[in-house]
Amino acid sequence: METPPSKCYEKARCNHCEGAGCIYCDKTGYVLVQAPACKCRHCEGDGCIYCGFTGWAGLKGKYDE
């Protein structure tokens, strides 16, 4: 069996704190999102439950590799 291709992630500035560091980005100011980084289609980058309040689509989850 073939293994599925791994996802590529890139660093994006957290839109909730604008890079200052908050609970949603683990106080780093940045989050990892699937490349290429795209703003969340639900909130257009403002932050909502679908993007974990970071403003980005394809946010890397805690258990994603």
C-alpha cells in the first residue's frame, strides 16, 4: 500500500494577535498552515471557530504530522 503524501505547511502570522502572541498560536505569534497559506473562507481572515480564531484555512492540528 502506498502512503498518502505528507502535507506541506508554512508559517503564517496569527491574525488574532497580529504576531504579538496569544492562546490561539501558543504565544508564538505564528501558526502552521497548509501551503499555500489561504485566509479562512468563513471569516475572510478575521477569526472564527472554523479557523481556530487565527484567520487561516488549513491550520495544522495538534496530531497532524
